[in-house]
Amino acid sequence: MEVVTVILINFAHPLTADDITAIGALAKQPLTEIRNINAQLDPQGDITVQVEAILDGIGLSPQEWQNMPIIINLPSLNYSAAVMLAMLHGRMGYFPAILRMRPEPEALPPRFVVAEIINLQTVRERARRKR
């Protein structure tokens, strides 16, 4: 039986070992690769150009973008996340699965934990029924 390679591309804060275990459990398969990507942008520069450069720097081939199981932990900056989703859809041919983090109640220091994996392609297909 072939082991599926699941890549988590993290554009946000570093994830803990507990987060990684939780993501694997939600994905029903272990993460075999985690790529932590610096998604800091210059707010004075062209956001589209910067996001494209960030995605180019990940080093995935067109075939990998289209065929590998990938989970995305989006950057928290809303407009960079929106541009990134549009570019990911263009590269992948579908919307990716994304990670949703939530604040852990009463944690000191404040921290975020894994809440769910959202399959955006499924969300899109469900929304099309309302056209």
C-alpha cells in the first residue's frame, strides 16, 4: 500500500508538535512534509507581485501543485490571503484545503490551536448550487 505524501504549507506562525499531530488526525493521514514560508509583505509594494514571488519560492512543479495533497495555512493578512487563494486556484486547478486555527480559551500566553481543515473546493461546489 502506497503512503500518501501530504504537504502542509504554512504561511502563518510556527505550528507546535501538538498542532501537527492534530492536523494529521483531521487529514486522516500523517503530514510527511511541512514547509514554513515567510509571507511578510511590503505594504508599499505590489501585493500581487510579492505573493507570486512567495509562491514561486516554494519550489513545487506544476505537476506537484496539481496532484499532491496540499493543506495551506494561510497568512493572516486578509488581502494577501485573498490574492494567494486566487493564485493557488490558478496553479492547482481547484481551491485548496486550508487550516483554520482558533484561540485556545484562557491560555496564557495566548495561543492558537487547530480547529479544522476546510476543503474550499467542496465549499465552492456547494455554493454553486445557489446560483
